Amino acid sequence: MTVANSPIGLFDSGVGGLTVASAIRSALPSEKMIYFGDTAHLPYGDKSKETIINYSIGITKFLLEKGCKVILIACNSASANAFLEVQEFAGDRALVMNVIDPVIDYVSREIETKNIGVIGTKATINSGTYQNGITKLNPSIEVSSLATPLLVPMIEEGFIFDDISNAIVRSYLSRKELQDIDSLILGCTHYPIIKNQISRFFNFNVNVIDSAKIVAEKLRDELMQKQLLRTDKASGHEFYVSDHTDYFEIIARMFFGEKIDLNKVSLKEEN
Ligand code: DGL
């Protein structure tokens, strides 16, 4: 098998990265994906940098052993805290991408915004990755960040499109940090699952930016540029989790749009 015909590996702490996987399937229909949801360690957003690095390297090792040509960190918390370490670990064995840099490029260069909000996990927001990246590329944009840590467990537990999730979303989005924004970055790959609820809170007056399509297009450009686009049509994607959770399959089917056969694997801790 040539490198180009190898799979794309991607990982997240749970179902969130499936929003990215779904966009990749649309942008790159011939590619095969191997997805890893680290449900045993969810949520990543409350963990230390060191722990997130440790989990991310363990998964990268697994995906490299599966022969992946790309390791896409489909999790903002891991992108913000472990990207350089994963890149170093993978070396020249795979192209490593994260979900934050393409969004920073997009908002800084391609859209009209004066006051942009970012919501994400504590690990993402406290890292300052979005704020620093956007300010560096376009200092005229005002960036306001807010950690919204309840949203990931809420989504993973299946509380979406109901009164509980509406109350939590409302409580976060009415905070003063987000009062004057014209655009909002969903800085967590779980959040596109509730994008409609979020847009509705703002009466559809705020440009809600979800990274999935932006990242999938960036991946397509990179593969094209490096002549790594698959030349045959792959059969079936593979899905792995580190623990079975009740809602993974249900939410996965809802947002990936097809039945997913989950394989459970236990990864050895790196350190
Ligand atoms: N989807 C992950 C992200 O983008 C969620 C992290 C978590 O598990 O807290 O940050």
C-alpha cells in the first residue's frame, strides 16, 4: 500500500471529533478514517497539560501502528496542549494537524469581525491559544474568551435539544464576556452538536463558527499539496473507544449519519 492510500487517523476525548470526521467524509469521500474516542478519560478539558499530552501520545502511537498517514487532533483541548508533543512524537511518520490553527487563520484573514468570542473547555481557554493566535495575526480583532466546562459532559450524556441543555446554554451565553460579540468560535469539537441551540440564543445575529468544515478543507489542501490524496476508494471507516458509554453510539449515529461499529481498546499509559 502506498502512503497516499493509508488511512487518516483522528482522535478526541469522545464523540466531539465525529463532527470533524463527518466534514472530512464530505470533503474527502475516498479517504478512510480511523477514529479514536478516548471515552475512558473524558473530559480532557479539566485535565492538566501533562495528562492531556500523555493521553494524546498514547493514542498517536495506536494510530501510527495502524499505519495512518495523518494524525488529526480533533479535540481543541488536546490541540491547545499537546500539538507540539504529538508532532515531535510522530516525526516524519505522519502529517500532524490540529483543529485550532486553521480556525485562527480563517477568522484573522477571511471574515469581517471586530469582536469575536471563543467558548471552549478550561484546558483550551486557559491555554490562551485562540486569543494569542488571533491577536498575533490580526491585532484589530477584540477576542473575549469564556470557559464553558459543563457543555462536554452535557452532550456526552445526551442532554441536547431539551430544557436542561437550553438552561445551561443560556446561562453561559448570557455572561458579560459574550455581550458585545459579532462572531463566536465554537472552540470545542463537541459544540457543533448544539450549534443550532447556540445560534438560536443569539437570534441568529452572531456568526457562529464551527471548525469542522474549515479543518476538513485545510486537510484536503494539505493532502493535495503533499500528493497524499488517496488514489483508490476505501472501504469502511474504523471506530475505537477506550470505554463503552451509553450515548456514544446514539450520538455518533445522529451526527455521523450512519451506524458505527465500535471497537473497545485499552491503551497502555505512556509514562
Ligand atoms: N471535543 C473536545 C475539545 O474540542 C472536548 C474536550 C473534553 O473532553 O473536555 O476540546
